[in-house]
Amino acid sequence: MFRTRLLQAAVLAAGLVLAVNAAAQLRLPQLPPPLPPQLPGLPSAPDLRIEKPPVPRLESLPDLSDLIELRKLTIGRLLREHGERIEADPAGHPAIRGEVVVLSPSPAALEAARAKGFSVVRERALEALGERVVVLRTPSGSATAESVLALRQLDSQAAYDFNHLYLRAGAVRQELAQAPTAARRADAAGGSLRVGLIDGGVDRHHPALRHAEVRTFGCSGKQIADLHGTGVASLLVGRAPGFAGAVPDATLYAADVYCDQPTGGTAALLAEALAWMAREKVPVVNVSLVGPANLMLERAVRSVIARGQIVVAAVGNDGPAAPPLYPAAFRGVIGVTAVDAQRRVLPEAGRGAHVAFAAPGADMATAASDGRGYARARGTSFASPLVAGLLARAASADSGGSDQPASPRALGALIRSAIDLGPPGPDEIFGFGLVGEDLRVDPRGLR
């Protein structure tokens, strides 16, 4: 099943047909079933009282083993504090209240929707994908779940869904630290190398990111630094004394889908960011965000992959028994789990057929968004960019720096370099194995 999935990802990523011997090695698991056609009743909100303990010093920070509850707590806080704008879908996932998203509906379908009382809130052309994303407002007095069903029945050809919110797949504890004077060696990645990031905003003034060429998208051009986005960016292109990311000499294409708004990270914004990456011909895109299956977003992701780009995503931290999270579980996406310094999978990391690789995701430092120091991070959010960086390097080497699609040989090379953990062969815990182990920056070296 794993090998079936990785072949599909590689073929879509490059638009090429592999030789028979390569096909035997790169097969990927099947796509999980889509959202159910029936939408059950809305669950009641859980008790979500949050106690915020004081932040300890960097070197004494405990492992954040409560990450399994973090997304649930975040969802509860959003619903409690912004209930007028955010609601839960029937499965409890957060979404923009009263909005339905769809990719490229026909003019006749839109006209029929308007006749039923729907109105167009926003429409954006995704020119690089040959698509457009449309956000509809539900009729007054209509529940969003009922509206989604009504639109699916009205137009079975398009993918209507909630405008879901996608949340960060890891935790960062802000704590300043001074970097040592001895520089950690960073291998040159080549000036033509490009890598993408869909996350929060990046603090471009941080010492680890000042050298980087960063091209941005979103927030009407405003630069809004975000702790999570800055940390993930540093693991991709960071470079400073004592610290280096996976591809420190790459150009970073960073799409901010949050803009410091509680309603940030929507499915519609992710689709727009993916289209920008396609327009800029970014070969590998990292998404350290998680959420539910979404029909509109799935089609956008599939369209990007079909163009030859590689999408890498964190599998999330809801625990080993939790259902798969997306976009990591969409077919063709490279799902990444996390291990600690002892090569143990994080107990909160998701598992399943969508796990392709493991990478460091605990006992590690990232840049902080205060422009000066570093923070300690934990979660699959921080493993995913390491895999994305390694794939970007391999894809750049294979393409010779051209704009041609990344070759499936880049994926094959990473598979061959992986350290097989757990049972022999690919499995639902580590995928094909551990990569990027040498990219971990130990927080104890940053004091």
C-alpha cells in the first residue's frame, strides 16, 4: 500500500512514467474515502478551560507530550472566542461560519445557487492551475451543513465543502537564547534552488533568516511575523552561527495564510497559496498545517501535484489512534511524522498508510519570531520542512536548475537514503524510514 502511494506521488510530481524496476520501489497507498455524503448533527463543544503555565528556561523545557490535546484546545478556544465567525462542522472541525467553498463551478451552477439564496463572497482566479476558487455565503437562516448538502445535490460535478480552518501541527515555546560563536557547517544548496512554505508569516529580520532571499504572498503585502511560521522557515532556509536549516541557500517562497487573524488558514486561502506556488514554479512546497478532508482543497492539491510539484505535509499530532489529517493524507502528498533524538516516534504523532518519511521533530531548536533568539519546538510541523528541504535539494540536482518538473528520482533518492526503523520495509509508523537526522539543532547548544 505504501509503495502504491509513493509511485502515484512520484508520477504525478514529474509527469513521467517510471521504468518497471523503479515502479516496483515507489508505490503509494490508496486515497482515503472522501467526506461522507450525509452530515450528522453538530456535536456539543467540550469543556475547554486552558491553564497557561509560566514558560521555563530553554534548557529545562519539558517535552510537550500534551500535543495530542493541543489541536482540540485550539479549536475550542476559536469557537469560544470567535463563535460569531467560526463554527464547527458536524465532525467538530472548525470552519468559517456560513461559508461554502467550491473549485471552478460552472456559470449555470452559480446562477442556480444564487436562485437558491446563495451569494458570492469572494472569487479568485487560480490562473496557474486553470481553476478558480469561489466562496459562497449561505442563505439567511440556513445552517452551513444543510447548505453544503443542498449545493452538492444541486451540482454534483463540483466539489462543495465547508471553508475549513487548518491549524499548525506543532508547538513552539518562546525563549531567547544566545547562539554559540562556533558556526555549524551548512552545505551549499545552489542559488537556483527554490522551496515553498504555506504557514504563518516569517520574521525576515531574524539573524538565521537575514541572509535568505524570501518572496512572499498574502496579507495584502504586509509582513506579519509568526512564531510557528518563522520556526518552520528557519528549518528550511535558516543559517546562523550554531544553526542551519535543510537548504540554507535556497530561495524561500513563503505564503502567509493566517495574517494574524483568527479566521486565517482557510481551505480557500490554502488553495490560493498553492496556485501561487504553481505560478512561481516552486518544485517542493511544505505545509505544516492540519485539518479535515476537504473536497475543494483536495482538488486543488491534486491539480498542483499533476503539474509536477511535490507537496510535503505534517501528519499531525492527534495521536496514533486518530483519523488521518489533511493535506498529508491526500493521495500524492508526502506525509511526514516526527521522531526524537533517540529515534523514537513521538507518541502524539499520527500514524497510517499516508506516512512516507520520519524526520527529527523534537529535542530541537528553531528561530523565534522576536528577531533575536531561538525557541524549542516539538511536533510533526518541524519534521516536515526537513523532508521538504531534502526533496528540494534532490529535485534541483536532478533537474539541473531548470524549470522542468521534479524528477521522481528525487523521491527515489530520498527513499534509498532513509534509515529503516521499526519492522523491515515501509510501515504506518515511520513510512520508509528516518531522513535528515543530521539536521537537528540541539537546543542545549543554544544557551
